[in-house]
Amino acid sequence: MLMVGEAERRRRFGYALQEALKARGLSERQLALHLEIDARRVARWRTGKDLPNLYETQALVDVLRIDEDLFRNPPEVPERPAYPIERYLLDESPAVERAAQIATEPRRIR
């Protein structure tokens, strides 16, 4: 088993939690209500800023009805493809053309 750093573990846990919430159709707030904790705590887990303790992890497993291995050894987070914004741009806008023109003009000092 490959050991990962703390930051990577938090990131993986957050992604696993996000996917589990999506699969169960729950929001962070709904999960927090089930766990009787502050919703900000769940948000910190989901964003990878913190990890739950052992008891909180067990409560997550019980509420979400998932295999605890998902949280013990979360899989790698898949790389998201780059957003293809260029495909949707129809042409250069006049503002972009003017900005390019200004950038190439010599500056006049008065």
C-alpha cells in the first residue's frame, strides 16, 4: 500500500465524501443534521481542510451506508480535464482587439 501525505489524504477524503453525498442525494447540511454537528465541520471535511476523528468517521459510514474502506483508504482523485472555453468563443471581441492595439502602441509622454 502506498503511503500518502496528510494534505493528499485530506484531499482524497474530501472527494470521497463529496461522491458519497452525491450518491446518497444528501447535502452537507443534511449530513450535519444527521450527525448532529455544525455544517461547517462537514464543509471542512469535504474541502480537504480537515479530517474527521475515528468516531465521526464511523458515524459517516453508518449514516451514508458505505463501506468504511472508502474513508480509510480513499482512492486517488481523478484529474479533471481542462475546461475547453476556446471551443465556445465565436470571435475576438472588440474589447480584446482594442486592448491588443493599445498594448502595441508607443506611449506618448505629455
